[in-house]
Amino acid sequence: MNRRIWMAGMVGMVSVPRFAPAQGSIGRKIPTRTGLAKLGLERHWFTTIPLSGGADRVANMNMAGPSGEYLFVQTTEGIVICFDSETGRRYWAAHLPGPLLQPSAISVNKSMAIAAVGQKIYGLELKTGTQIWQAQLEDIAEGTGVNEEVAAVSLSNGKVQVFNIKPRPIHIRGERHDPDNHALLKPEVGYYLYGWKANKAISSPPIVTKNFMTFASEDGKVYTASIQDHKILHRIETKGPIKGHLGTHGLSQVLVGSEDHKLYCIDVFDPNNSETNWATPTPSPIDKGVFVAGDEAFTITRDGLIIALNTKDGSIRWELPTPGRGKLLAVSPSRIYGISPDGGIAVIERADGKILATPETSISSYGVDLKNYPVRMGNEYNDRIYLASDDGILICLRELDATQVAPLRDPSLPPFGTTPEEFDEMQNPPEKEKPAAPASAEAAPAASDFE
């Protein structure tokens, strides 16, 4: 049974299922301040995730926006909730039809959030969560990307489908061809434009910029395509499947982990330049994503080896074996945080890979046991740690005294994908023409000259 509810902040009125409070004892599940402090952490905020009751569970969580300002949570019964990632304030909740069995990460532009679930893609108004459009997909969605004009979704059949999201006014003349009988129409956004096809599944989200799109496939290739010309600009081949998300560095470098035991840096503007492109061998295959923090990159290999690299030349700074298939959670200016499959936190010195706390210590000695938080997001934007229980508790952790968020990318840099021409124009803006001096009174024509 649905009801109309008022959401806080920027929210309009949206139709959602009746929300149920998170199940179980919140106090019992929130880690204590004492235990967290021993790991150098504290609670930044925590809240509950609205569920529709019954068997509804938290299914997915991701950050989006230029600086990761939006935190999206999706549940198995079709609820999508948008939070302010830094304060935990809930902006809105929306309900997508049907269960969200395979939700993809949500991407945003200035006004729209793009969600893809199963074989459907949805456009939601960013301020309210109101659905604007939806479209059918050819196969199961794996990831989304968006700019101000198009939305893209990667599929398990190896295709990237591209949809128009910018209204384009069209003048249509009336039947009587009366010049005054015109209708200014705005075609529905969300219609299919074109697609690109790889040979195998594309299991990571595409990187969409103003002018181009980069995506990687399990066929071992990294593709860069022109959005305006609808053409593949180049393909860079590795010798193994690519499954993890791609990292970005500077204005044009994409970092890619491959199962061929290598990590690649590809300059999408100049893929043949040996000074900006490199490949570094790794001891075992990489099937996870790459975190980029300043001029450093971090990833975990299939056998649990954490690798820290210099993004400028690909040199390995340090390596650290970890037990099991752990997950990187966040990177701060001085530390790296990971989590083991059984919910123990690992704390590592960023500079040299020194272990400050093991997952076993965090559980047995400090009492920080996070096994009840199986939804664990790797933060590619800043130093905050986000975890969710499947029955609706959401927590954000930060380092002690880190009241100001620490972005992984220098906020003074232009956006990734800024072309050399655009960057040069930013650095050297053209001089504005000086307005012409007003004519003198003596040069003004007499009134009789116009008679």
C-alpha cells in the first residue's frame, strides 16, 4: 500500500511504499566510540534507511556528483534514497517499479540522476527523485554514466547504449501553414540514440565526459569513443579480462587493472605517448577497481595483495599481503582503510604500507566488529567510510578530528576530460573587446537628416 509523504530538504511529494524502521537494535549494531577511537576513527553520523517492510533489504550503495556530494542507497524492493554524503541528511526517496534484483551504481549530472536496474534505465529529477523517463535495455545493466546531454549504460552483453537526455525544441507548422500557428514542442528525453559493442561483458561503469566516453570490457580492451561523432577513437588491448572500475588521474589518464597481471595507465588524448602511458606488472591478476588519490593509486589483486603505485610512472611504492579477499574502503591523507570478509577493519599507513591495526585486532581487541554491515562501499571521492546493514542502518566514519572532508582529487583541477584546448583557454582567457567610445555631440546627425 502506497502513501504520499513529505520528504525533507529539497524534496517534493513522491509516491513510495510505506516505510518501516530498521529491524533489530540500532545501539547493538553501531560500533562504540571507545573501540573506534582505538582505530583512530569516530562516528561522523548514522541514520536509518527507510525500507518497505517485509523482506526488503539494502542492496547497493554508491556516491555520485563532481565531489561525491550525493550518497545513493537502493533496496531490493525498489526504493532509492538520496542522502547528503557529508551530513547524512535525507533529500528524497523514490520507488522504482519492481524489485531491484541487480541495481547498478547511480550517476548524476547537474539536474538528473540515472539509475539502471535489470533491463531498465530510469532518469530521476535530482532535486526530488521524481521519475522523468525510462527506457528498455537490450540486456542486464552493469553501470551508468552521464553528462548534460546523454546517459550511457554498460550491459552484460558487451554493449554500451546511449540515450538522449537533453530536450531539443522543434518548431512544427500547423496544417493550414499559418505562420502564426506553430507549436513549440520538447521531445521526450530518454530516447535511444546509438550504441557501441565490445566482444564480452562490460562489467564496470563507463566514464562519460563532455566530449568522449571510455569503457573497458571483459574482452581485455579499453575503448574511447567520441560522443559527438559516435565513433570509436581508439582501442587499447590488454591480454586479460577487465572487471573492476576504472580510475582517473589528471585531465586525461585512465588507470585500468587487468587479469593479465598488469595495471595500465592510458592517456585517452594521446594513447601512444610513452611519457603519459605505462603498464606495470603485478604479482597476480587484478579483478577489482583502482583508487586514485592525488598522484598515487591503490588496488587489491585477486590473491589479496594491496599495491600502491606512483601514477606518474607506474612505479610500485609498496606491496602488502592481506588475508582473504578484503575490500578497500577509503583513503585519507595519511592512512588507508580496508575491511575483511568477516567485518574486521584494517588500518594501514599510506606512506609505507605499515600495518597499524589488523582486522583480527579490530574485532578481538577493540570490539569493532562490522560483520553486520555487508554493504561496503569503496569511496573513490574522499576519506569518509560508508557502511550499511542489510536491514537499514547506515553509518559514516571518519578519522578523529577530521572534521573537514579530504578529497582524493585536487578540487582546483579542471574536470577530468577537459581537452588541451579547453585547458589552454582556461589558463589564457581571451581578452574582452573594449566597448566603442560614444560618438561626440558634434558628430551626431541633425534631426532633419532622418526626415
